Amino acid sequence: MTVVLILVLSFSTVVLTVHAVASLLFASRDRSGRMSRRLSVLESGASPDQTFSALVRKPTSRAAAAAAPELYDQLATYLRHAGLSAPPERVAGIAVAVAIGLWLLSLILLGAVSHGGVLANAVVSLMGSFGLTFLGAYAWISGRRAERLKKIEEQLPLALDIVTRAIRAGHPVISALQLAADEMSDPIRTEFALIVDETTYGFDFREALQNLAERTGSPDARYFAVSVSIQAETGGNLTEILEGLAAVIRGRQTLHRRVRALGSEGRMSAMILSALPVLLISFLGLTQPKFYTDKFSDPIFWPTVACVFSLYLIGWFIIHRIVNFRY
């Protein structure tokens, strides 16, 4: 009983430590929680050009980008959607370091090396530590991304109202966006301020709006960019377009909340059914590798593993299609 308690406390300590370190490394909010990342970088003494490079330009790694450029770009974009400026290789490096730390801790505490099949036990334990670490990292990053996207979509209609009133008062569009950035809080404050910075550094206004949609990953921001692009090409009253867009976004948000409320039970079931098998298998592999290694010699073991893995993928795909639908 004492050994089990020690293991549970050790695992809890590691999880809390990882969470604290990740929060310190990736937190982008300042002391008041309202000052934008852009102003934070400027406060540190960086020049406007360095600020633009840090917040707008994509992080690059020659080795990683050359090996798998499309995958690297997708990972970098996903991290930007979550509000993280760290490049993918840094995030992956931290996750690998944490996984190796968990693996070494399990070897020390559980004495996996004192039993037979040292290599097999160590490999299974290593796979379990990587499974737990990357599952936790994905859950944390996707949670940040969903939270940031929700804030952007909640703030965007109000920001469009401010832009509309400023344009009607006689301000140019860029000045109206700057006023909206001054009045709003993060994350929309930083995103609108970066639009102003991009146009200042020579970007076309429509290109800056497209970059906004790519940075945020918000469909509403993409509608904003497309609406302004169409207005620039065909003409029309921009204030009326923005007013209509704000009304459409508010209507979509109302429908989105209703759909999420009706499908909350299904989404929670999907999350549990998708994550629980991976979590349990990884935890058993990390803490009790002999549970699997003792079965390696059984001729039915590997066909069963392949069958279960195939059924898991089929079930995940079906559940994903059920709980994620267009409306």
C-alpha cells in the first residue's frame, strides 16, 4: 500500500511540475492580464521591427522545415492558433525531455530493470511515457487553442462595431482598426494591432486580413477578410458590410452555443472513449511493462493488437464524424 501511495504521489508531483513549467514557458499574458503581447515585447526594449518579427513572421527551423515542410507549417500554424510563439521543435523538445524524465522515474521507482526482459520492459515503459506525455501536451495545446478561438469569436463582433462607428466618424480603415485595438483586450487587441503593423511595413490591407485569418484559425475572421476583399474589388458601403457581418457572426455564435449545448453529452463521451484507451495503455506500459512483455511470446498477441488498433481507429473515425458536423 505504501509503494502504491508513493507512486501516486510521485506521478502527481511530476504532472504538476510539468504543468507549472509549461505555464512559465508559454504564458503570454502579462501581469494585468489585459496588456497585449505586442506591448509586452515593446516593453522589453525590442524595436518595432523586432516586435513585428517575433509576433508575425513564422518561426523557422531549417532542419525541420527541410525534412517535412508541410507538417512543420501545420504544426507552427496550430501553435499560433493556440497563442504560442514557440517553434514546433522547441515544444517537441520539451515534450521529449518530459517523456524521458517520466521513463527514468518509472525505471527507478518500479525497478523495471531488476526483472527479466530488461530491454523489452524498458522499451514498453518508454512508449508508455511518450504516450502519456504527448497526450497531455496535445490536450493542453488544443485546450488553449479552443479557449483563444472562443475569445476571438466573442470579441470580433464588438470590434467590428467599433470599426464601423470610427469609419462613420470619418476615420480611415487603418485608423479605425487601431482604435478598436486600443479599446479591446487580448487576443483581438494584439491581432488588430498586428494588422496595423503589417500595413505599416508594406503589406496590402487585404493580405494583412488574410494573415489575420491564418493566425487565428477563426472562420469569422476569414469571413471578415473575404468581405473586405470583395468590397475592395466591387465597391460598396463598407460600414453596411461590416454591420451585416457583425450581425451574422452574432447569429452564428447563438446557433453554435445551442448546438454545443445539445451535443455536449456526445462530445464528452467521444473525448472519454477516444482518450481513455490511449491513457490506460500508456499508463500500464509506463508503470507495469511486464503486463505486456509477458505476452509477447504468445502467438495470438500481435494479431489481437492489430485487430484492436484497427477497431479503435474505425471507432474513432465514426465518433468524430458523429460529434463534428457542419451547421
